[in-house]
Amino acid sequence: MIVLITGASRGIGYSMAKSMLLNPAVEKLVLTSRSVDSAPRDLLAHERVSWLSLDLMDKASVDAFLKELNEKGLWPDVLVNNAGLTQDALFIRLQWEAWQDAMMANLNGPFMITQACFKHMLRKKWGRVINISSVVSRIGNVGQANYVAAKSAMEGLTRALALEGARRNVTVNAIAPGFVDTDMTKGLKDADRQAIMQRIPMDRMGTPDEIAQAVGFIMGAGYMTGQTLHINGGMYLSA
């Protein structure tokens, strides 16, 4: 089995990659980041890992990445669309470029990669597409109109593709994490962090490993498709 995880250099993507290497069924693990220079050494040196550069902001980079997948015979059986970005601003101040960047990184880039990989999964009559969404796709968030819109669209795409892949045993699901303890959330101001914690019934942030465990579950859940799995400590319930 070949597994492809985008955005694997840190945080949730890194934990997913480490988890996949514990799975003996994973023969090859294809990981990406904007630059191979940012790849963690423990993953880069692993014999089952192929690390490729991918910049979702640049269509030429996506095209080159897909060409390399084809040339190296690395079309995945499992695709995890994890990479993305935020460019936050209040809506009335949101620049067109920031809107476009969020759409490219969180929706358009994953669309291009998924479309190419989906064709190969349909031919093999087996595959798993797992899209990493966010709790804000359902509850919204001030200053993140672009990010919320892109992630909401990704969940809609998940449901549509699930119908197209179902008869050929290709499942398409999403995971919507809440606030997870990563480098990004560690950079929050104390006041912002406290405000977030007040909205989480479990009174803590999630861990990257907890999200990674959900990926393994979906890989084995052959009768689940078109679903979004919410992992947020109850935050969605309290919204």
C-alpha cells in the first residue's frame, strides 16, 4: 500500500507520518512539504519514505509534483490532504490575494491532487481519500472568512466524491479537528488561548497524535464514506 500525506514536516502531518510507519501494510510513504530542506531528518532517512517538494500555492509546482508521482510510480492507495494555510483578517479588510491564497492552498491545490489520484484509485477499484478540514467549517470564526469558506467547500467536495467513488470501493471522508496543540496554536496570545479554552468542554486542546489515530481508523473503515469526523473535545457541541 502507498500512502501520500501532504504537509508532513510538522504538527498533525508529522504525527500522521510517524503513525503510518508503524503500519506494516504501508509499503511506501510519500510525504511532502514546500521544500525538502524542511523535512524532519528521522522521516527523510527512513527507507520506506519518499519525500517530494510541493507548493500548493503554485500550480506549476502541483503539476510538477503529479508528474513526479507518475514517473516514480507512486500513485497512492491512500491520499491525505493535510497541507493548508491561514491568512487571517476581518472580512472588510481581507485582501483579494489573501482570499485567493487560501482557496489555492486549502481547496484548489487539493482538488488538483485528488483528481489525479482519484482516477488511479477508480482503476484499481480501491482507495481512500481523507481530507483534513476544521471545526471552523461548521461554527465559523471571526477573521477567517477565506479559510472557513475553503474548508466548508472541501467538505462539500468530500460528499460529492464519495458518491462517485462508492461503487468502486473508493471512500472519501474528512476529519475536522478542533484546536490542536501545534506550533501554530503555541503562538497564540494568552488572552486568545484562554478564550478558546473556554469554548472546549474537555478543557484542553487535542494532540496531533489523536488526529493521526483517526486517519488509521478511516483507512480501515470500508463502509464509511462521505462523512466528516469531528475531533474537537466537544467544541462543536458547545457552539
